[in-house]
Amino acid sequence: MEIKVIGVDSKNGIKLMKNIEKVEKEMKLKFNVSKVSSQNRDKYGIREVPALMIDDDIISKGCILTEREIKNIIKEKMEVCIN
């Protein structure tokens, strides 16, 4: 599972990153997380930061997902991979 956080150089991007790190520890998983600066957001077609991409799918943009939301999204993605 490849995760990209776009806008890690913003205050909200840092908060999103921290939430992802907490979920990673709580679920006892190791994610492949790429940190992308706001300057490179056009490369991904993102206008609002922070944004979260998982396996090249845009999951959220312009908001800080909670730990619970991130966990639910990860679980859904993992189920799709298994099935």
C-alpha cells in the first residue's frame, strides 16, 4: 500500500501526517509513505492541501482526516487487496 501526503509543508499537512503515523503504530503496520510538498501538488491534480492518496487514488483533499477515518479507509483498502 503506497500512501502519499501532499502538502506536508503546511500546518494541516503536518497534522494529517501525525494522524497517519498514529494509525500506523496502532494497527502495527508499516506504510510506504511519500511526503510531497505543496509546490508539487499540480503533478497530482490537487488544488487543495493537505491531500491523501492511497495507491494513486485521491482519498481526501483540503481536510485533515481523523485517525478513525484513516483507519477505516486503510481497512477497506486492505479488504479489497485480499479479495
